Amino acid sequence: MFTNFSRIIKYGFVGFWRNGWLSAATIAIMFLVLVGFGCLLIFSSVTNIFISDIQDKIDISAYFKTDAPEDEILKIKKALESLTEVKSIEYISRDEALKIFKLQHQADDTVSQALEELSVNPLSASLNIKARELKDYSVIASYLGKEDFKNFISKVSYTQNVKVIDRLKRIKGIVEQGGFVMIVFISLIAALIIFNTIRLAIYSNREEIGIMRLVGGSNFFIRGPYLIEGMLYGFISGVLSVGIISLLVYYAAPYLKIFVPGINGWGYYTARLSGFFMWQLAFGIGLGIISSYIAVRKYLKI
Amino acid sequence: MIIFQNVSKIYKNNSHETIALDDATFHVKPQEFVSLVGKSGAGKSTVIKLLIGEDMPTKGKVVIGSYNVNKLKPIEMPYLRRKIGVIFQDFKLLNDKTAYENVAFAMEVAGRTPKEIMEFTPQALDMVGLKEKASNFPRELSGGEKQRVAIARAMINHPDVLVADEPTGNLDPVNSADIIKLLIKINELGTTVILATHNKDIVDNLNRRVISLEDGKVIRDEERGKYILV
């Protein structure tokens, strides 16, 4: 059994080497398909990063009346924190609001002068609330609109943001569903192209397969080397595709900062590289083996 | 012992039926040299295909030694084929393997050890006079040389039967004579030889048993026969 295995592996490698051009052509096509497929995966994760970055910037603010006592505000904060939809709340007191306002208008003399002339702080305290999901904002907004809070809250920013939130919600839905459909669709196309490429490679060996049967080769012994060749096609094209995609990402990562400031695209990629590499290899090798198995079967019927 | 018992083979193509073999019965004793003769389409190749299990009979029984060929499952077929050496008109060598590897391949599929392969393969190539060309690929060999590689491959597992389907069909008279000499030698060493041919000279010179086929029927079976054209 061991002798058989070592012969199968040997013939797999020998066949791969001797049919050099055919192997190279098959690998080239599988490589292109895997690069296309890998780029789609990366594009979909970039889109996700982009959307979650925008999502992070969205919040809903409740502005309190200037005479609202601080302990009431903190009570409301506590009540909000008990909601599952709420991810985080930032409390900005009237003093802090003034500090921030002054800092923002440092250069503007008229604003500073106007503030000095006012003896009281005109700014309201506020709660900046971030929700876990985009859909949760409407829940939080309606909670803030409760009768109990009307005496303290003067304004909720949700009504201004509602359009942006709704639009983002729609885009996110489209990207998630569309991305999934695209990945399934491209996977199918990739699988079909790879299957047909390998089928053609084996088609050119159909006579040999028949001869092997006629001299007494068992199906296992005949099929084995082709499975090894299929595996080699998948392995090499998988490695090459990850190599070229890594290069692309390395040079493209700085441009990602234009869309998502502060993101380290290359770091994000390398952190996920091993998973991506395994996925490309598994996809390439798996398809290589399955395609070879099916393609050889047809010629083993003698 | 090879037994063909009332064997018929009918090929069906849409509504059209072609009778390739019609109720053929004959036996071949061990170590016999039998020539199957007849015009093209007489049924010679069908007999060969049924012998090596490339096709199954429509009716009747084909037995080779302990194997009932028409009852064999596809998975059992390789074991029968390792007991029969076959050579073809078009040689059927593996083009991406050298002469040595082509011969060794038949041993490898039979699960022989590397030691046996290294010992017997050069011997077999020597027997057919191709020791020097062991590392040549089929494209680098002449027709006669290819057929001799095929014979070395067919004989490497010491089969009980050697089946030759028009082995000289693609060869010139000198090479043909060499191949037939090899077949006689193989037969004298104890292997049953079944030779399908339509070469009158070869059959007449052999002076061995001749089974004549016509339109799928056995029309003549003579111990020391000649090729008789009807």
C-alpha cells in the first residue's frame, strides 16, 4: 500500500513536470480566477470597514434645558445605560460644553468677546449616545421622547440625523446582501472555470487513462496521480494569488486612508493574512482535487 | 483454458443493430498459438475486446482460466488484465513515459516491489532487443521498436495469455517478421498466444491453428490451417 502511495505521488509530480506547458496554462488560469476571487473578498471587507467607520461617527445627542439639574441628567443617563440597544453614552456638562466651544473658536475674536460679555453659560449639557446597530437609533430616540423627560430635554438630534441614518442603513443592507450574493456568484464562476480548465487538461490525457486501464491499472492507481496534479495546480496558484494580492494591498493601503482616515490597511491585512491564505489554498486545492476526480472518472469506464 | 461459448455481440446504435459476433464457440488450450483471421469487420477485434473485458458479450460466456469475464465487476477487471498481456496495432504506449517506464508501469500497477521492477524491466527490454533505448520516449522510437516495447510490457508480468490485435498492421515486412518471431518465441516459452491478423503471409508461414471468422461467425477452425480467402 505504501509502495502504491509513493508511486502515485511520484507519478503526480512527474506528470506535472513533463506536461509543463499544460500545467503552466492550467495554473495561470486558476491563478487569475483566484486573484479575482481574492480581490472580491478584500473589496467586500474594505467596504465593511468603510461602513463601520461611518457608523462609528454617527451618534444621537440629547440636549438638556439649561436649568435641568445635573442629578436628573445623570438619572436619565443611568436609565439609558440599562437599554440593550445603547452601546455607550458620553455626558458633556455645561462647563465642558463651554470649554469645547471656546477651544473650537479660539481664533475667532468676536465669538470670544461675545462669550465674555455674557455673564452666564448659554450652552446646554448633553448626552451623546451611540447605539449598537443603526436600527437601534429610532428605539433610543423614541425612548428619549417620553413624557417623563420632556421637562429636562430641550432637543434630540435624531430628527436631523434620521435621513443619514436611514440612508446608511439601506447602503449597509445592500452591501451585506449584495456582497454575499456576489461572493456566492463569483465562487460558482471560479469553480466552473477551474473545473473546466482541469477537465481540458485531463481530456488531453484520456487515451493514456484508457491504456492504463487496459494494462491492468486499478482506478485508484490511475486516478491518484491526477489528484496529486490537481492538488499541485491548486497549491501553486493559491500561493501565487496570495503573493500578488499582498503586493497589491501593500501598494494600495496608503490610498485607503483617503476614505477611512487613521486606518492601517496593511496592518489590517497582515493580521488576517493567515486566514485569507488558508482560504485561498483550501479553495484552490479543494477545487483542483474535486475537478480532477470528476474529470478522470469519465475515462475510467473501460 | 479459454472458452468462448455461444458468444454473440450486438452493437445497438439508435434503431440500427450491428452483429459483430454471432454465436461463436471455440476453446483454446494452454500454450496453444491460435491465429484469428478474417476480413476487416469479420469480428476479430470484437473477440479481442471480449477477451480483455473492454466489452461485454450480449449473449454467451467468455472464460479465461478461473475468470468468467462477463461476470467480472469493473473493480475486478484489473486483476484479469494483469493475467493477460495485450499488444495492439497502434501500440498504445504511454507517450509521456520512457520505454523503461512503460514496461515498469505494468509491474507497478500489479503492485510488484521496486526491487523486482529494477530486476525484470531491463530483462524484458533485453528480450525484445531494446536495452539501449530504455530511456527513449515513444516519439523517439520507430514503429517496430514501439511494438517491441509493447510486447515487453505485455510479457513483464508473465501472463498466461498474450493477445495480439493486428500487431503488424502498422509495420513493414521486416519489422513484421521480427514481431512474429518474438511471438513464436514467447509461445515456445509456454505462453498461450492469440493473434488476430489479416496478413495472409504471416498466417500461412506460421502453420499453426487458424480460426477463420466471417460476418461474426466462426466458419473454419483448423489445427494447421492456412489463410483461405472466400
